[in-house]
Amino acid sequence: MLTALVLLCLGAFILYLRFRIRRPKNFPPGPTPVPFFGNLLQLDRTNPLKDFDKFAQRYGSIYGLFIGSQPAVLLTGQKMIREALITQAVEFAGRPDNMMVSHITNRKGVIMANYGESWREHRRFALTTLRDFGLGKRSMEQRILEEVKYICSHLEESAGKSIDPEHLYHQAASNIIASIIFGSRFNYQDEYFQILITSIKKLTKIVIGQWAMLYEIAPVLRIFPLPFCKAFQYYGEIKNHILKVVDEHKKSRVTGEPRDLIDCYLEELEKRADQRTTFDDSQMATLLFDLFGAGTDTTSNTLHTLTLYLMTHTHIQEQCQREIDEVLGDREHVTFEDRNAMPYVQAVIHEGQRVGDIAPLSMFHTATTNTQLRGYNIPKGTIIIPYLSSALRERSQWKFPHEFNPQNFLNDKGDFVKPDAFMPFSAGSRVCLGENLARMELFLILVTVLRRFRLVWPEDAGEPDFKLIYGGTQSVKPYRLTRKRDTVAPQRSFRSHTDTET
Ligand code: HEM
């Protein structure tokens, strides 16, 4: 019996030695990892953000963790994040290649592409194409305003009923990016459209969930038909749609007259036919997937959370409406330029982004080379996690870090100011590629809707819940809204706090 026990202990010790995780020399300090799981068992599986805060209190604004056996460094606070992503931009511009999402997209396109020529060429192409969006005859602004008409008519039709705005915003954001890249929008009732949107939402959920984690730390499981296989299926559904549209474009396009981003890419392919280039059909499909996916959840979740705050802080909604009326007067349409004359609305939108905290952990980066940060060694390939939420609610950076208060973005004279800690789009060479589009969407949609409607928290809806549901992209829980046509709201305010749900 004793011999068996000794042998068991010895076996366990040998296994421990075999799978023990070794901290690289002079690696940032952090909690002790256990074999195989690293520090994953010390993190709340449904929402690790509070654990990250606790570690930051103990180890400081930079600390080391292990995701399985893979070393990772967590960056907390705006100064630390900027130092890594801006001052040492190139050294930390990589992407992990062992994540499920990098396998799904084959590391092509932009989002999961590693730092290098292909990422650079595709990022540059996408940015220029989005920026010069005089494509065809319609500007980006016109495309957004066209979609806003559908949002308004949907709200118009909902008179006397309460609606779930989440789906409406998802459809609108998805349609705007679809119109830019595919050249056409979907009808809100279109079943196929619902399938695509649902696939994006489910895929986003799976790739940051527990099954993805298992996929990443235990490659041996990948051969089994476990729930992570669904992610590949959802990706396949979206990609099939993309390939179909690309095929149609190849048949119908006219050289020199691009209608959308696909036509622009096909033209680039033609131009580069005799050159060495990273452009090809499969890169194009992943780039389209990246833009369609990234352009759907993000802006719509921001609008969803912001609308909840506006309905429940009616004095803020009213003040926006007064400013909008003053600036627009009799004019039918708002333009993006009008934002410069609307400091309060600007402050409200930015505050919505701050408390909405859409991408709490940004996207993971990696070190592109062996380097140092704050005197610590960071080996090539280390995962770098910019903890964006920590900057968005950093006590020393905000007048009111834990409440919804547009004063966070206004100075004493009432001018709009943007503190350095405002980084929902991240920073540096990987900063969100759709930032300008997203800012334009948020402004044009919100101003048009608030100009026409008063958004009201239904009388029978109880207390609003401001907690964010943790995810790769976060949002508040589903809720319902009613709308009134007049824009003068009775005063109604609820206490809000900006915690993430645990
Ligand atoms: C409110 C809306 C949005 C927010 C808060 C947001 C936030 C982010 C964040 C945090 C990242 C990661 C940056 C990093 O790795 O450091 C990112 C990357 C990216 N976003 Fe957005 N995003 C938004 C809207 C959009 C839209 C509308 C598009 C579509 C054009 C888009 C396309 C992308 C792409 C392609 C990347 C990858 C960039 C790269 O790896 O080089 N985003 N976004």
C-alpha cells in the first residue's frame, strides 16, 4: 500500500516536472501557473475582468499570465497600453497564430493576419477604399443616411408597441457595411439575412468562449466533434455567401467603374496580375468576412447600450435633442460635418462608447520579436492583451469614471475634449480599421433618430439593467423600448453604474 502511494506521488511529481510551466527569464511577475492550464483556472470563466483587476492591484500595470502553456502579458491603464501599442508599435503588432479564430480564417485577411506584407497591403487597401468612398455615385455618408431611413421607418411602424432595438441596430450596421463591400443591402425581413447575422453573433460568442479555450490549449481535442466545430460551420455559411457575391461581381463588373469594395479588389487583382503581390481570391474572401463581421456587432452594440442610457437619463436625451434642433434648424438631413457644432451630442456618443466598453480586451496582439517592455523581457510570440476597459474607467483619467456622464468629455466652457484614456478602438498600428466609419455611423444614426423620436423606457419594464454581458464584444442585456414622436421627454432618471456582469 505504502509502496503504491510512494509510486503514485513519484509519478505525479515526474508529470509535474514534465509539464511544469517555466516563466521566461525576467518575464513580468504574475500569478503562479499550473501545468497544462496555466492561469486559466484562476480566472472566472464567465467574466475574467474582475480577476484581471485584482492581479493588476497586486502586480501593477504589466503582469505575466499563462494561457495554457502560452505566455501572455496583460497591459492595464492608458499609459501602459500606449507605451506598448504606440511607442513600441512594431514590436507588438503581431497576432497569435494558435487561436481558434486564426485557424478558422487561416490567418488571411486583416484581423487575424500576422504582422507582415500581406496584412500591410490588405490593411492599406481597405483603409484607402473606405476613406475614398466616392465609390460609384454614393458617398459613405449617403449610404449610412439611406440605412437610417429604414431604421426610422421601422420605428415609425412600431407606434404603440415596444420593440427590441438590438436586432434593429444589428441589421442596420450589417447593411451599412454590406452596402459598402457587397454593393447591396438586405431587406430586414429577409430570412437569409437573419441567418447571416445570427451566424456572426454565434461565431463571435464561440471564438472567445470556453470551448475555444479548450481547442487552443488541448490540440488533441480538435479531432472530436465538440461544440467548437460549430464555429467552422458558421464561418462556412458566411463565407459561402461571400463567394456567391464575388462570383456575381466577376460577371457583372465594368472595369474603371467600381461599385463597391469587391469591384475595387477585383480591379487591384487585375492591375497586379504581373507583379509579386499578396492579393488573391482567398485573401479577398477573408478580408470581406473580416469587414462584414467586425462592422456588424461593434457599432450596433454601442448603439444598443447608448440607447438604454438615453432612455433612462431623459435630461441627457433632451439636451441632445435641443442641440440637434438648434444646429439643424429646418434642414432635412444631418451631415457628419455637423458634429463640430454639436459638442454635447459628441460628448454623449463618446460617453456611450466609454461605458459601452465594446471590446474590453481589444484583440490579442503578439510580440513580433524578442523585446523589452518596462525593463521586462518579452519573448517573441508572447500574447499581448491590451486591457482597454481599464483605461476607459481609470480613476485618475476621468472626472466621473463610474457613471454615465457626458461631462467626462466636456471642458468648463462646454467644448468637446477627448482624453487620452478614450481608446475603445485600441491604439497603434493595429488600431480599428473601421474607426472612421463607426464614428460616422454612430453620429448620423443617433442624431437622425433623436431628431424624430423620443426614446422611452416602457412604464412596465421595471428597473433597467446596465451591467454589460462579458464577451469579445460586450453589450447590455436585451431590453425593449417604446418611442414617441414628439421629442420633449418627461424627466425620468435611473441610477446607473458601469460594471460588467459577473
Ligand atoms: C464602435 C465600433 C467599433 C469598435 C469599438 C471597434 C473596436 C476595435 C478594436 C478594439 C480592434 C482591435 C484593435 C487592436 O488589435 O489593437 C478593432 C480592430 C478592427 N476593426 Fe473595429 N471596432 C468598431 C467598428 C468597426 C467597423 C465598423 C469595422 C468595419 C470596417 C471594423 C473593422 C476592424 C478591423 C478590420 C480590425 C482589425 C485591424 C487590424 O488587425 O489591423 N471595426 N476594432
